[in-house]
Amino acid sequence: MKIRKIAILVGLLLTFSLTSIGQKPYDPSLNAKQEIAKALSIAKVQGKHVLLQIGGNWCPWCIKMHTYLHTETEITKLLDDNYIFLEVNYSKENKNLDALAELGYPQRFGFPVMIVLNGDGERLHTQNTGNLEQENAYNFEKVKSFLYNWRPDALNPEHYN
């Protein structure tokens, strides 16, 4: 129980420091369609998928997910090894509605929401991140399972013969 409280405190401190020093993960000035196109070109060359996290700096769970993905060592490695990661802004300044329409209106799940694209830009999966939560935090096994089961090699038919 003490370890969990410490983990929550560390997460809150990281979230506070991230937002207080002006390093916000979502940039409303970016055009999501252009940024996704760049991520797809990199993913195709590297044999990875693109993982989009749709949300905004106004969203506490979006900041929690950003912090979680970049501080949990095993999760970060799984992310870095298999995905080109991009945070797509949704805020009053820029909702990126044209990009979200092409992605099947993921905002219907709330925020943050994750989308997995293959290197050709085909949407493979949309993940409601509420399913990755446990109490007031993200659940390690659920997040790990999501990232593991949608990595490029998981879709290799040779694994299932």
C-alpha cells in the first residue's frame, strides 16, 4: 500500500512539473493530418505501427497517460520498440476535426483515446483508455497487454499456424 501511495505521489509530481514548466504534450498549433503523415512515413520505414493518443493539455487523464507511457520503463520500451508515438491535440484552440473524422470519430470514447495505425495508415484499433484504468491510475498489466497485443509482430500470421 505504501508503494502505491509513493507511485501516485511521484505521478502527480511528474504531472505537475510537466505542466508547470510549460512542457505540455499536446501542441494546438500542429496540424494533426500533417503530423500523422510524418509519423506514418517513419513507421513504414522502421516496420512499426503508429500509436496516436488523442487528448489535450486540459485533460488530467491525458497528462496521466503521457506521464505513464514515458516513466514506466517496461511500458516505455514496448512503446519505443513497436510504435511511432504521436499525441494529437483536441482542444478549443484546435480540435483537429478533419483528422478525427478520417480516424472514425474516436472522440466518442472520451479522452484520452488511443488509435493504432499500421504503416499504410489503416486504422487497426481504437482503444477507450477507460478500459486501461484501475481506480485513480492506469493499470500496468492492462496497458502492457494493449501495447503488446497491437504491436506489429502480434499480427504476424506465422504465430497462429
